[in-house]
Amino acid sequence: MQAAQRLSQFPHAGRLAEVKQMISKYLCSDCVVRIEHTPRVVDRHVRWQPWGQTFFALRDATPLIDEIVACRAKFPTHTIRLCAERLRPQSRLVFWV
């Protein structure tokens, strides 16, 4: 499974709440989540750069939201995405934030 969703006007408080809700809804405790960013999305073969630490077994979305905000502060024009994979590599979920 793969999904992508763009969120504009980030980090508007309403958008942060929306991202937090998506994380809480879709990311359960058996996921590995990482934040990636790129200066330009041209096609499917873009090189994404990792940001911060990788999150394992999330129970609360707050630390992940804090890292997204930090990445946005450092790279305000970059496209940011979250990559989540189950510990068993069966499915993958991608959000563009």
C-alpha cells in the first residue's frame, strides 16, 4: 500500500493537527517512521535526504511533529515526506507534508 498527500501552508496550526491526526490514525506501534526532504520534486527518481532520527514503535505523534517542524524551519522551501514501514516489510505508507 502506498499513499501520498500534500499539505500546503505548513506549519499552520490546523495543518499540524491534521498531520498529527493522520499519524495517529495510520501509524501504529509496529511501524518504523523516518522523515525525508528534498529541494525539488521533478519526477519519481528524486533523491530524498534523511532528517533527524528514525522513530520506532511510536505511541505518541508529538516527537514526530516536533521533528517535522524543525525540518521545515531549517528547509522552508523543501518538500518533506514521512515514510512509514511495518516491522514486517509488507506495506508502506508515504505522506508528503
